[in-house]
Amino acid sequence: MRPSRRVTSLRRKFVRTPGSKTKKVFAKKKNKKPVCAECKKPLHGRKEGAKTKRRPERPYPELCSSCSRKKIIQKIKEKF
Ligand SMILES: [Zn+2]
């Protein structure tokens, strides 16, 4: 195996060639879709790509809108 292929960032995939031989092919791993940290639902409007586009610039960027709303209300209720 080529040293540059000996990395965990590449997925090993077995492909059958027309000569009915199986060949190992190295493919890039697919990025996981960002999910909410509490309810595990996929987050809307977040793309895997540039780092600056990954998270919104608001409190609780790792939560979805409904969970962050709950969290904010909870925090206010704790004050009183
Ligand atoms: Zn959520």
C-alpha cells in the first residue's frame, strides 16, 4: 500500500472490475451531516464546506432552533 493511502481519512472500497477481479479503491469519506446536539435532528442551513459557513454566529450554534429556544427560556426561568 502506498504510504499516502495509508490514512484513516480514506475509505477502502472493493470494486469488481470487468475481468471479474475485485480491486481495492480508495475513496474520500463522506462528511456527516451536522445534527442537533440534543434531539439529533439534522440542522438546516448548514453545509459541510468552508469552516466559516459551518456554524451560525448565535448562542447555542450546536442546537437546532427549537432546542435553542427551549434552552434560552430555561435560562431565563432559572434567574427568577
Ligand atoms: Zn434540537
